[in-house]
Amino acid sequence: MDSSKVNQLKHFVEMCKSNPSILADPTLSFFRDYLESLDAKLPPSAYGKDSKSKGHVVEESDEDEDDTQEGIKVEEEEEDEIIESDIEFEGETVEPDNDPPQKMGDSSVEVTEDNRDASQAAKAQAVEALSDGNLDNAIEHLTEAITLNPTSAIMYATRATVYIKMKKPNAAIRDANAALEINPDSAKGYKSRGIARAMLGQWEDAAKDLHVASKLDYDEEINAVLKKVEPNAHKIEEHRRKYDRLRKEREDRKLERERQRRRAEAQAAYEKAKKQEQSSSSRKPSGMPGGFPGGMPGGFPGGMPGGFPGGMPGGFPGGMPGGFPGGMPGGGPGNVDFSKILNDPDLMAAFKDPEIMAALQDVMKNPANLAKYQANPKIAPVIAKMMSKFPGGQ
């Protein structure tokens, strides 16, 4: 075989390596079939629009894209509502008393010395009634004492203790609150309210009141009640911590699923854009569509009869219909002699450089982009040298 033809064939193979979409031209189907008969593995871009018939998918349908996205969607996890379990408490409680509020003293009344004395006398009668076990009489005498001296915290706190004995915790709490309004440091007020709250099963509030009472004026009764109240208060605290943790973990899982969903959506969008870009690039000829501005409209004119039919579509469109000639006379309009390009080792080497090929394609898409590369020491000389290969370019 003539060495020049071998050299041209070598250049053609090199161009196919750098741009496999050249083989997508229908006129080169015989060449693809020959390569496949040798069990050659061709990239999808070598098949162009026929890729599906060869088992290669270049462009996916919307349904395929939807399937892809569904494949990476985060499964929504249905979680049951958190239902708190009951707490088993120790100790007895009483039903809340719903009697009308007891009579309270009028704090705006001026308390005289005589009133104070009379109040103390009424209190003494209440204590005597208590010793006899007559709780109703004790309440009556203490109510009289409070009316005579409504500024006495001890009177309210004492009546609160009687209501506790009568198992009327709500009434006891009202009196304890009144005592603490008058004297915020009333140990008996905190003690009475703490015991009353414990009777209602208000374990945490009861424990707080009893601890304050113990600090103000410790006694054995407070300590005994605390021993019954504190275990229940601790159970409530542990129960709350447990379910707060469970709710937080549930919320964290929900937030994590939301983060995964957003990541999946972003990944799906990226994959879709990537496939579209690959599909678009496999269909676009990577040669020089439109030609070089100012000198090569319509690509590289001129023919090369006698060789590979159809030339090199996808590389130099409009280019070499007729293929590789026996001696490659210029041929065709414009008298372009492609042997000057194919036999130029510098140009053929440059065509293998992805950066240079990208620049050439950019210029082909928009001739105005040529200005971007005029100062590029790597690309500008290649463009100038190619221009010189055409008539009038010397």
C-alpha cells in the first residue's frame, strides 16, 4: 500500500480516537460493522442516533428519568405517635375537694391591739377543739381568728393544717398561699402546701415545697413526707427525660430524612443534567461546523474521491465527501488540499489536545468567539496555521 495512504489512514484512526462521533456518520456504517465483526467495543457516540438499535442508550425518555429519580428517593418512614406510658406511684392520694372557697380575712382592715388579743384567744379555742378531735369547731375558731387579724400568716397556716386533717387539700393550699403572701419565709406555709399537694398527687410541686420548708425549719414530719414524695417525683423526672429524648430522637430522624430527601433531589437533578449533557455531546459533531469565519463557510470544502466515502462527518463537516483519494488533489470548490492538514504533524498532534479541540468547536459555534483565543499562545497559532492551509491563507 502506498505510504501516503497508510499515513492518511493513520491520521484518520487518530482522529477517530480523539472524536469517536466521526463514526456515527451513516456512510461509515460499513466501517463500524467491520470493527464490530472483530469484536471491537465502540463508545455510544460512535452510533449517533442509531445507538438504541445497537443496545446503547444515548438519550433517555422522561419516563426513564423519572424512574431514575424514584430509585434514589428517600423512603418516607411512617412513625407511630409517641404515647407515654403510665407511671406507677407509691403512696395514697385523695380526691380533690370541690367545696366553695373558705372565708378569708380582709387585709385592708386596720388591726388593733384588741383585735390581736381576740385573735389569739380564738386560736386557743381552736387548739382546744383540735385536742378534742372536733375539726369543724377548730375551723370556725380559726376563721374567727383570721377575720380579727387577717395579717397573721400563722393563722392561715394553722387553718391549713386542719384542712389537711379533714382531707381537704385544695382548701389547705388556699390557706397556705395566703400565709406565704403575708410571709414568704413561712416554713409552716410551705410545709402545709407541700403536704396538701402530695395528697393530690402533685409529687414534683410537693417535693419542692417540702424541701424549702425543710431548709427554713426542719422537722421529722417533713422528712417523713419527703421519703414518700421524692421517689414519685424522681419517677416523673425520669419519665419526662425519657420521652423528651424519644421525641427529640424522632424529630432528629425526621430532620435527617428531610436532609436525605434534599440530597437525593440534588443528586437526581445533577444526574439528569449530566445525562442530558452526555446525550447532547454525543449527538453534536465535534468537528468544525459552520467553518472558520472569514475563510471557510460551510466547513472544509472540497472532495476526495476514491477513498472512504462520506469523509469525516462529525469532525470536519462539509468536509471530505469522497474519502481518501489516491493522490488527494485539491478537488471541489475552493481547491482545498486536505493533504496539507492531514500531513501536518503539528496540526494532527494539536487535534488530539482536548483544550484545542474545545476551542475550535467554540469558534465553530460562534465565529465571534475567535477573539477570545487571539491572545492564547497555545490555541492562536493552531488556528492561524489551519487558516494558512486554505487558498489565500498564505
